[in-house]
Amino acid sequence: MNTDLLIVGGDGDLALRKLFPSLYYLELNDSMPENTRIFGMARTAQTQQEYLQKIQSWLKATVKEELYSEEKWQCFADKIRFVQGDATDSAALCSVKEVYFGRDDHLVVYLAIPPMIFGKVCGAIDDCGLNRPTTRLVVEKPLGDSRESFKAINSELARTFSEEQIFRIDHYLGKESVQNLLALRFANDMFEPLWNSKYIDHIQITVTESVGVGNRWAFYNQTGATRDMVQNHLLQVLCLVAMEPPTWLNAESVRSEKLKVLNALRLIPAEEVQELTVRGQYASGYVGGEEVPGYREEKSEKYEIDPNSQTETYVAIKAEIENWRWTGVPFYLRTGKRLNKRHSEIVIEFKQNQHQIFKDKHSEHPANQLIIQLQPDAGIALRMMHKVPGLDAGVPVKDGVLNFTFDKSDEKVTHDAYSRLLFDVLRNDPTLFVSAAEVEAAWRWVDQIFAGWKETDMPAQEYQSGCLGPDKADELIERGGRKWLNEGFELWCALD
């Protein structure tokens, strides 16, 4: 049976900037299911040719030059149809259905629109008979700004669609490097006996950006780093690191184990929020040698900048998972904008034996660390001690690494995170999508932090653009006798 993809908001920023380039990658890799049709629905009047030209211009600006070809573009363009109409109007959708969706094919509806109109669009889809048992619905974040607002949005979806029909996208789960966490943990038997509180001292999860909020200031000021990054991306990565082995590599098993981790996260009470969390906001400074403004000094012709905003652009959290595997192992999470570089990585630091037989030959004996870099370049490295070559008396040792950088030889048939997720939607595989229970559990934990910040009137500490973050973030981890790994994967892998 064939599949049709209807993108509601088909000429919006998300559709043009992300979805169509990602769908083009599927075409490039010959991964588009046969006879797939793509419909872009928007209220703005435009011809089919104008719509295709708009998509093509975004592709040329987004896709690497060597990956673009007129032949592939033409094959891709032949699958695309522009549909004018208001998706909140069931009569308009009925007209579209009569012209395009008469055949009994699977239908995927992608809501590339604000959550405030999800309910109206879902109601119109149901009213016009497009909600069939095989229909799938894809929704984008932000899915609320709290547990209660998420439940309200989700109830709107649940009125017309079952949980099995809803695909909630978190694009981080589409990254090859994030999926490699599953392979690293569960396809390599050597790690499982060590993956617990007996052998692991602590875990760091870091996602930093060098860019500021740019033209997203108005949105970001209502969101902040915690809602934008921690509630979804960082907590999903934490789940993949901490979850128990799933029975099978399918949606039911994987989601169940991730939910157990989220439910085991210890809530941070108000009296501990200043000790266990850090809020920061970037001030002016230099990034890459270029002077940049502070968060409250950004310029925009579209909206007014609040000079008194306390929205956090940086957050660091010491989290704890209260279960048999992880009790006593702190998870340090940090993310921020306008920092010294863009990178995402996970650091697993192992405990050290108290009896060091090489201490006379090495003044500092660092702990073994497993580092998993997610971006910009994906790779894995293991920090370990090894003998210094030579005829020295005794066995002098030094710090070094074993490293593995994922093969780049297949870049000509590349894809991005959205490509993988769209591919899975078209194949009806929800494994890499987030369940309603996961989202609600994540909001429950994050809401407690916000409540603590409000109760204690905890301010956002300024940090200079281009630095490593607020000083209090260093204090947060140093209170436990630990340090952030800031050297960077590329430098770390050059230790030897």
C-alpha cells in the first residue's frame, strides 16, 4: 500500500528549512518508499511552479553542493504537490480529500504549525474522514511549557488520534551519534558489567552552542534553555545512557525502559535548587574573534527586547536516578548558548582503585573516562594509562587514549536527523519517537526545578559570551570533587 505525506504549514520555516531538505536526502539515498506523494498545504495562494521554486531555492541553500543534482531534484519534485487551504476548516480538507486522497493509501499528517491550533486541525481531519486506522500524525515541539500545558495539548490530540497513531519528534533521537548509544551499550558485552554505580563515579552530558538566540528572541524569552534543551534533548540522551537493556529493539520495549529512568529521577526540592542547579544568561563578549551582544542587548525590528529579562540561556543541573543501578552516581547536565564552541558529548568517568602501584612514576593518575562525542564530529574515545616507551627503571606510565571516529566515507549519501525520523514515520516505526508518558514525566521533573527557582527567587548569573559558562557551574561539579571535561574531543584524542 502506498503512503501520502501531508505537511500542514507546508510553506513555513520548518517545512522549507528542515522537512523538504530531509525528504530530499531520502530521495538521494533511494530510501523514499515507492509511490510516495508529498503534499504541502498552506493558506497562501501560489502556483505549483512557485511552490517548487521556493523549495528548490531552500534545497540549494541547505544541501551540500556535491549532493544536489538536477536529476534527483526532478525525481523529488515530481512527488510534490501544493495544496491551498486552511487545515482548520473541515470543508477545505474535504475538498482536498476529494481531489487527492480518494484512494485507500496510508496517510501521514505532519503538523508543522504552532501547537495552539493542533486541536482544530485534528478535529477537521477527523470530520472530513481522513483519520483512518492507518493515518499517522507527526507533531513538533514545543509540546507545552509545563506538565499541565502538555496534558492540555495532548488531550486535544487524543480526542481524535490514538497514542499508537501519534509520532512526537525529538530530532536529537534521529542523530546517528545518539542512536549509536544503543549500539555502544547493548551490542558490546564488555560494557554491561561496568555500567553501574559500582564502577562509574559520575556522568556528564554536555550540549553547548556558540550562537546566540538570533531572530528567535521572542520565542526563546518565553522558553529558555531548560524548556528548549533539558526537558527534551538532554533528558532523552540521559535515558539512553541510563536505561536498562530493552527486551527487544522496538518502540514498546525502548519507551518502557526510558520511562522508568524518567520516573526514577529524584525531584529537586526548593531548598536544594541553589545547590543542585545553575542558571546563566550570556553577556556581551567575543565568539570566534567576533564581538557579539549580550542576550538583553540583541537587536530586532520584529519585537521589543526586555532589558530586565531573567530568561536563562544556560543551565547546569546535578541529577540523581534513584534505582538499583544508579543510586549514588550523579548525572551532571549542562547546556548553553554563546559559549566557546558548539559541541555535544557524554563523559562516563569510572571510579579509581585506591591502591595505585604506579603513583611513584606518575604524579597525577587521572580516572579512566569513556567519552562519546555526538557533534560536531561523532566518535568514541577511551582515556587510559599506558607505559612510556624506553629503558627507564620501573614502569613509567602516561595518559593516552584509544579513539574511534565514525567512518566518513559515506558522506556522499548522507542524511540528517530529520531524514531518519521521516524515514521511520513513513515505515510506521515509532521506536525513535517519544511517548506521551515520557513527555509528561520529563515535565514533572523540570516543573519542580522551575518551582524551586521561583520560590527562592534565584537569578540568572551573567557569563561572558565565548567562555565556558558561569563560574557557578564549575562550583556545582567541584563540590563533589569533580571537574567538567572541557578539553574537547579532538584535543583529547591527540593526547598520545
